[in-house]
Amino acid sequence: QVQLVESGGGLVQAGGSLRLSCAASGTTNNINVMAWYRQAPWKQRELVASITGVGNTNYADSVKGRFTISRDNAKNTVYLQMISLKPEDTAVYYCYLERSAGYFKYWGQGTQVTVSS
């Protein structure tokens, strides 16, 4: 089993910045993809950014140029640096992790990000 603990959410004004962290513990061998998803009220959960074990990244069009995903494999931690935040970025942000080529999938409990206008 893998436990994911997220931190770094909060309330920020539009144009501000936040950095989310997600630390994995437990059975952390063979971690492949680590990612951040978000879910706004009344909307479906969507992929924000993902990163593979070798550092290949993928971003939603809405966050390109503003968000940066990174990971520290030694610490089994993934980060999401968010700048130029907009009110439409307001959502619960979830950490996501895959092990063993996607055979095992895990979600964090979520952290609230609120951007005021």
C-alpha cells in the first residue's frame, strides 16, 4: 500500500503563487507516473500535470506556462509550483501515483486551493 500526504494548499489572491507537495510512503518501489488532478465544484476531475519517472511532463492547456510539476525520486515526493493563479484555478487538488506500470493506482486525500479575485 501507498499513502499520499498532500500539503501546501490555501487561499491566495489572483496573481499569487502556491506550491503543493505530495509525499508518498509505504510500498514505494516501481513508482512510474506521479500527477496532480483537480476538481472544481460541479465539475469533473481533470488532469493538471503529470511527470514520469524519467522526468517527462505533460500539462493541461489551461495551466501551461504557469504551473510546473517536478519530483524528487529520492524522497518519493512530487511538487506543483503554481504562479499567476487565477480564480478559475480554484479547486481541490489531488495527488495521484502509479506503481508497476499502472497496475497499482493511488490518490491523495486532496488539498483545497482557493484563488480570490
